[in-house]
Amino acid sequence: QFSFQENGWGASLAERLVRKCDVVNRGLSGYNTRWAKLILPRLISKSTGAESTVAVTIFFGANDSALKDLNPKQHVPLEEYAANLKSMIQYLKSVDITEDRIILITPPPLQESAWEKECLAKGDKLNRRNATTGEYAQACVQVARDCGTDVLDLWTLMQKNQDFSSYLSDGLHLSTKGNSFLAAQLWSCLEKKLSHLPSLLPYWRDVDHTNPEASLL
């Protein structure tokens, strides 16, 4: 949901793709795969232009991987999480969005000390663990392998040879740097899918001002 805020990764993609295609944000703050699976047909259907959809990202796991005892409302068991991702892929395929147009994104890593401060400020205990989030990230990667979709393993990439805390604003949600990192990684995956898209309408200098109909209609 926050991807279209200033410097958000969705906004960055929309800027890159201006006059080529629309980037539609259907992220929902706090949701897990159990809820997303139920509402996906309302968000994407054949009647809402599935045939002209060039790519779909599915980005879940940070909420599913919340600890059951401390956050039962958002928690989804690991096996159900994987099954829900597969169900969403199957649904998209049923409305003719093929697996080569689907990109799974794993949850980012959790910076426990920063997130614990956020929890304590609300009177709660630390309700997530990075190791647990990693198990969900691995499951997401496996689902992509099983289903033949692309996957962006954010959990692994962000921790590769570096301190990842600067990628997160509060230990859980992406910072400006984290959004930029995700946008760059995702663009590497999307570029080959979208490079063939033509620009919508000619550049203004190429319009025949004496006869614009000839250029624009």
C-alpha cells in the first residue's frame, strides 16, 4: 500500500513506465495471503483487463510470518502461506495471466531490535523474528520454482554482505533506500518483459502541427 508514497518503489516503476503502461497499486496494509487470496478475484479479473496485463507482482510474507502466539490475527502457518501463493498463481492463470508474467517477491528481512522498539511503544512484545521471516521467504522461492514464475528474493538480497538496517524505516517497513533497492531489483526483472512496449502516442516534436490529425489519429 505504501509503494506509491514519495520515493516508493511503485511510484519509481510508474515513473519508468510513463507513456508505456499504467502501474496499478493494489497493496493492502496489514493483509496476509489468507485474506489476499479471497479478494484477488475482485482486484483482477478478465473484465478488468487481464488480457492487457503485462506483469503482476505478489508481495506477501511479512504479516503471514508474524508469531502466532503474539500476533494471531495476521499470522498464517507456513504451509498455508505457500498454498495461498500457489492458489493466487492458479487464479491468475485462470484469467489468462500466464506464469511468465507473474513475479513473486519474498518478505524483506526483519531488523529485530528496531521493530522491538516499535512493539514496546505500543505495549506489545516483539511479534516477529527474522529467522521465521526467512523460512517464509524460502517457501516463497520454492513456490516460484514449483509454479514456474519469477521470484525476487528480497530477504536474501538485502542481507548479502551488508548491514540491511538502512533498508528499513522501523525494522519492518521499507525505508527510502529500501524502496530504491526493491525498485532497482524489480526493474532488472521487469525490463526484459516490458522493453518491447511502444510509447503511447508520438513525442510532441514529432507531431505535425499543421495537421495534428495525421500524427495523432
